Amino acid sequence: MLKVLILSLIGGYIFSLLHIPIPWMLGPIVIVMLAQFVYKGPLKWSGQMRDLGVVMVGTVIGVQFNTDLFGMMGSILFYMITLNVILIGGSIGIAYLTSRWAKIPMKAAVLGAIPGGLGQIVVFAEEEKVKEIGVISYFQVIRLLLVVVFVPFIVAGQVISKHPTDAKLTISLVLLIALAWVCSHLTKRIHLPVAFFITPIILLITLQLTTPIAMPQVPGILMDVAQLLIGAHIGLMLKPHMIKLPVRVLAGGIFSAIALIALTFGSSFLMSFAMDTTFATSFLSTAPGGLDQMVLLADEVKAEVSLVSMFQTFRLLFIFILIMPSMKMFYRWRERKKFSAIKEAV
């Protein structure tokens, strides 16, 4: 872990000198990922460190959340459902093309293309007894990496210079993060999806609406630390053994990721036109990346962070609560139908 921390600090420092967007996340991702292909010793990063980074991001979003958005929930909900239907429909179409070209089962291709959390998708694949776990993991990881690497440069022209903040790390902010951390562990036990991100936001919005507590200012270094904690974890996700897959599968994963980025790039113009948002806000709201990474980037380019977090959270909930159970029911129905056909033939 110390080696990964040192590599992450080096990566973040180099990328910040080069003025690359979200340097303290992209730097650790690139340097740690490349180090795995050169250094053969063990490189590890605690999942709890990554979760702490996500809690920090969630707490900052909760502190700065624009509660006026609740008055627009009717129209926002319509657009969130519409854009997610487009995304899931497009993902299935991309999966079909990838399945045919890369010669992998359709079920594995769909699970590889759907932009949900890697952990939840892999657990679902194991429950469904899908054999191509390695392929699914590669597809999900390469999508996440390509989104995190490419999307910052797509919205780079939208960057608004951020004035350095004089805010100091206060005891109240530390206590809020600690409270969010404890509450996130409790909601994790009841299987709340993306608990370490959603819980702090719900907690802080509730405190804003129901108590007279003044929300503290957020120092810029806090988000830099969160970027590093998350970036180090992502950098370790692409393992050297993953590139030992067949060339068609490797190319299929890259095609699937780029096609999803193109799909969301197009649908973001629909959102931008319909809701009168900036391109950065609409694209980051629809981009098929990790929720925490897209929110960090939104904060970096001064996009509407509250809106981005709402759309990205809804996408994950839409997939976990509606799409996954629907897929399970569909495959159960297809298995029963197949079994009945075999039984009749006998």
C-alpha cells in the first residue's frame, strides 16, 4: 500500500504540473496501472481507502447540494428515465454487435456493456453461473478506464478557472465526514446500492433541511485527497492477466466502451437542449463512468454538481433495482421455456 501511495503521489504531482483535468485521480490511475506491467512485486490498496474517498466526495456534494432541484423533480425524473432507457437500449444493441464480432455469449456481452458497478455486475454474473467472468471484468474495467481518461479531455474546453479557496479543514467538516462514514457502513449492511456515495448526500441534505446547522466550507485539498484515494484503487483494477484474452475480445471491449461514450455524447445534446444545461453538465450526467469520478470531474470543471450526482445516482439505481431483476426474470423464463421444449421433445 505504501508503494501504491508513493506512485499515486508521483502521478498526481506530474499530472498537476501538466495541468491535466482531475490530476490527482488521473495521475494515480495511469502511473499505478503502468507500474503493474513493469513491477512484478505485490501492489495493494485497501477497499476501505477507496470507500473513504467516495464518502468524502459524497459529503462534499451533500454540503454543496442545490436543494432547489427538488422543486423541478417532475421534469427531471422524466428526463432521467428517458435517458436511461436510451442508454440501456443502446447498451444491449452494442452488446449484440460485440457478441457477434468477438464471438462471446450474448449474456456475457450484455453484462460487460451495461454501465453498472463492477462489483455488482460480477456478483450478478456469478449468481447466474456465467462462465465468462474474466471477459465481463475486462469489459467493465476497460470501459471505466476509457471513460475516466477520455471524458476529462472531451469536456476540457469547458473548464472554468477555479479560484484557490482559503477554506481550512475544520473540525465540523471532519465530524460530518466521520458521521457519514459510520452511517454509510450501516446502510451498506441493508444493501443500499452505492451506499458510500448516496448515504452522505442523503444525510447532509437532511441536516440542511431539518436543522439550523451551518454547512462548513470545503478546502480544495479535500477533493484532491479523495481523487487520490479513488484513483489508486482504479489504477489497480486492470490486471496484467486481463490482456491475455483473445485479440477479438480485447478489441471488443474497447469498441463497446467507445460506442457507449459516443452514445452518451449524443444523448447529452438531447438533455442539454431539453433542460437548457451546459454541455459539461449534460455529458457528465449521462457519461457511463463511475459515479464518484464523474462527480469529481463535474466539480473540477464547475458543472452543476448536484444535477450530475442526481443523474448518475439514478442511473445506478435504475440498473440495480429495475434492469438487473428484469434480466434475472428474463433468463429464468428462457431457461424454463428451453427446459419445457426439451421435455416435450423427449
